[in-house]
Amino acid sequence: MNALQIVLADGVTITKRNALKIRRAPDLLGGAVILPIVFVLLFAYVFGSMIELPGMSYREYLIPGIFVQTIVTSAQITGYTLTQDLQKGIFDRFRTLPMAPSAVLVGQTVCDALMNVTSIVVMALVGLAVGWRVHTSPLEAVLGFLLLLFFAYAFSWVTAAVALALRTPEVFNNIATLVSMPLVFLSNAFVDAGRLPGPLRAVAEWNPVSTVVQAARELFGNAGATQPQAWPLQHAVAVSLFWSVLILVVFVPLATRLYKRAVSQ
């Protein structure tokens, strides 16, 4: 087999191993699903009653933002799992096997991508229950879900690199929370970015989370009558794909290098 086939075969093995781990510890998946459900109920029934959008329901505007928040939250499981394995010496056992170094990371991120499928399905059902609807063609809706999953996979590599740099679950959780909360709330996930004041508006409009949220809204037909003024939001689908590809180009080799350094010490 060539190098790519070896990586894929080893990656499948690690994916199965991590899937079994999640089945034995369902709290990992529960945290990624339950928290977004709480946010849906909180924003839809509490804050949503005070937010008005021209020509559409706030609940339809909200759900694509919750999808992306779910992605960002779920991606932290990648980093947490890696730091746990590093702390328990699992990587030392992998090092003794004839396994491609990148296969561990490929298996972990693919497993988390499968977990994101579950999370998004649950969130879509919750969204339908509170009034969210898709107003575009089935093809556009499928493209919307695929775009979300592609960004989710790319973002998992970010958390993998951060985890391998920090190496301990406690530190990773603290840093991941400090990064993910501003990343989600300084975006258009819950409110129109154009309503934010000066500098915060600029940050929100160029935030990759905002472009993915806007792209999902367009593909699901939940964008409403408001037209965004910022260039990234006007070309949200293309910019979202660009961000996802850029993240993979930067963080796949970075995470692989950090993994090699972690297991060599």
C-alpha cells in the first residue's frame, strides 16, 4: 500500500476505536447536544420574544446560528480527547505500532465529524419543533448541511493543534472556552452583526463563524430581507469554503507536527 492508503486504513482503525470510546462515555456526546438545545429554548422563548426581524421569525434566523455554535462546541471534544490520551500514555502505545503518525489525528477528527452529524440531526429536529423551516430546494438544503459539516471537520483540526500544544485537559478546557465563547457571541449567530457598535461590528463581520452562519441561512432560506453590508457576508458561501480550506491547509500539518513532537518526548 502507498502512504495515503496506509494513513486511511490506520485512520479507519482509530475512528472505530474512538467511536467505541464515545459509546462507552455518552456524556461526551450529551454535552455537545444538550447545551445547544438549552440555547435554542433560551433564545427562542426568552430573548427571542424581544428581538424583531423584518419579514421573518427570529426562530428561523436563530437555528443556523445554533448549528454553528454546536459545531464549535463539539470540536472541543477533539482536543479534550487528545489531551486525555496524551496524559494516559495512549500515544506511547500507538508509537510502538507500525502506524502513520497522522492516522491518529485523522481518526479522531473523522470520528468527531460523525458525531457532528448526530448533533446536527438532533438540532434540526429541535429546530423544526420550535418553528424553524427550510425555504429553499432540497439540493440547497443538503449543500447547507454539507457546508456545516465541512467547517466542523476543519475546525476540529484547530482544536487538535491547540490541545497538542497545551497537553493537559484542564488547561485546554479553560483556553477553549475563552476562545469559543467570543468567537460565537461576537458573530451574527444570535443577532444581526450590523447592529453591533463600531469595532465589534467589524470583528463580527469578518469572523469566520459569521460567514458560515450567513451561508447556512442563505442555503436554508433563513436570511430574511436584511442584506449584509460587509463583503464576507455578501459572498458567504464562497468565503466559508475559503475559511474551511485555509484552516485545513494551516492546521493539518501543524497538528501533525505537534503530535510527532508530543509522542517523541
